[in-house]
Amino acid sequence: NAGVTQTPKFQVLKTGQSMTLQCAQDMNHEYMSWYRQDPGMGLRLIHYSVGAGITDQGEVPNGYNVSRSTTEDFPLRLLSAAPSQTSVYFCASSYGGGVGTDTQYFGPGTRLTVL
Amino acid sequence: AQSVTQPDIHITVSEGASLELRCNYSYGATPYLFWYVQSPGQGLQLLLKYFSGDTLVQGIKGFEAEFKRSQSSFNLRKPSVHWSDAAEYFCAVGAINKFYFGSGTKLNVKP
């Protein structure tokens, strides 16, 4: 199993550009989530999904959109990038119990810089 | 409001010495508690977790943690640190569809 994969690994955007961060998992996990990691702040939950077709907001959802059309994929969209979205983004998946009640498996991260 | 506090930003220990990383949480009910480790440039890996039962939990790589409800703490320990343990450690509190991380503790290991 590849586990949780994320692409790209690095990305530089200009303010106002849009892009999609890709996340895929091959463990047949129902729960998937996106986090951002900023220095000195740990990871913060952006959006999560409890299954195909079902998404909800986490702690810091503003400026991000998600969709979940398949169990495997959970892309994160930035519609109009802002410098405040410069961060490292992690995707995670878990088998059951909800986003916060089971072991989460993390991808390797995407380092995003917005100029 | 839920919160997780890791009071030590950086810790340096000598190889072979014991280690304790502190974690305090604020949550209304009994939370789900986790410790994750992040090596430089890598994703996060679960070390151990506590859901219920025995308050002393064993994890991978020789780590253990003890849940103390009265102190709202979930400290991570290792009796003898190896150079490969140098990394950043995150305590986290979870509930259904909620997950809160502490700000992390960076561990340096002196030879």
C-alpha cells in the first residue's frame, strides 16, 4: 500500500492564483482530513470528510474548498491564494470513529508559498 | 474551549538519558489522546494513543505515556533516548470530527 499520497510536494503561487492540492489514499478509509501546519502553532484542521459526498468545515476553513467524489480522493482547492495561506499542508485519513477518535495516517505534506 | 498545551518548545537531552515531554489539555469530557512524531521534512507518525482503560499506554519505539485525569495531562516518556529520536513531538486531543494539536516540542539529542 502507498498509504496517503499528496501532490505536489512544493508549490509557489502568486496572490490571487488558484490551485488544487491533491490527496489520495489506498487504505479504503472513510475519514479524510486536511490540516495546515504553521510555525509554533501545530496542525489545524481545515476541512474533513466522513465519506464520499460528505464534507464539513474544521477549525480554519476560510479560503479553502473541498469535495469528496470518491473514497480514495480528497482534493483541497485554493480559489484565490493569499500570502496568509503560505503553510505546509497535510492530508490524513482514518478508518473509522470520526476524524478525532481513531488513528490518523498522514501524507508527506505539500509546502505552499504564496507571494 | 478545547486546547492542548505543550509548555516546552525545545528540549535537549543526552543520548541514553531519560525523556519526559509534557502535555496538558483542556476538554469537557474524557478525550481521545494521541502523541505523534514528525521527523524533519516528513509527515506525522502515531507513537501511541489513549482512548480508555489502563492509563499507562505503550507505544512504538519504546515510548510510553500516562493519562492523569486529575492533572489533565498526558506526558510522554522514554527511559533511554537514542539519537534517532531527534524530531518534533506533537500531543493531540480528539473528539468526534474534532482534532486539536499542541504546538509541538522539538527534541535535540546530544551525543
